[in-house]
Amino acid sequence: MLSPKRRALLLALTTAGVTLAGLHSVPSRAEQAVKQAEPKIHQVATSPLAVTIEVQPHSVNHDYGFDVFLCVTNTSSTVQHFDVYNCSWEEHWRSSNPRVGPADGWGCRANCVQTLELHPGDKYQRTLRIRRLHPEDKTKPISFQMGFTPYASKRTYWSNEATLPAPQFDR
């Protein structure tokens, strides 16, 4: 239902030959405030690299660590380049959970930075020995993600979450 003022305005406009199709409603102050308060949705750029990890169940030894299969996949439609150490490549990986970390490293006689080139769909794969860092954690499952940071990069690419099961003891 129109207010008396709006009805009079509509009558005056139609009498003057102005049709409703030519009118655009002006938003009220309240409508303008609501529109300004709406969150701005920005499309997040998709990552060109996807990281996946998988705990190798046959390798789980709760005293000495376990193997984690690490995979970096080029999910973009263009060739991706990044640098990594050729020997101490484990330095590019970190756990999201401070209770899980790399097992003892290995010595490198020659450690150079090399540039890897991944074409669309190509993968960079490694297997890393990880261990529980706190003895009290050996009795319960522990979840973590692995982050991959290429040499001299400020960006870390995070993996899916994996869970190391609690040890099963014979009763």
C-alpha cells in the first residue's frame, strides 16, 4: 500500500506522461547502510601447487618414527618452477603439529639448490621419516599436516590432514 505522498507523486508523474518503467527506485538510507555492511566477497586465487601426504602404515614404529609419503602436484594449467635443496630437501617440510617432526636427518657432502620444473599434472614426490617428539603421545592418535616451502619462498603450501594411529598392544 502506497503512502499518501507516494500516491500523489505517482499520480503527478503518470499525468505528466512518465511511465513506471522509466523510474528507478532510490534506495533508502537503511538499504544503503545494509548494502555497505555486506561482506565483500573476493575470489580466492587457487594455488598452483597441491600437497598431499599419506602415512605409510607398514612403516609405523612408534619408537623410531614412521614414513610419510609427500607429494607436490602442479594443479595449474601452466608450468611451475620452484627451488629445493637436492640433498637436504627435508628442510623444505614442516609439521603443523609441534608434537610431530622429522626423525634424524642425514649428512650431505654436496648440497646445492636445484630448480624443479613441473608441467601441469606433474608431481614432485619424496618419502620422509617422521617421529613423535613427546613420549607421552605414544598412547594416542595424533593428527598433523605437512607444509612445503620451496627454497627462498615466503609461501607455504599445506597438505591434507593425516593421522598417526595409537599403537595397538596385544592383550
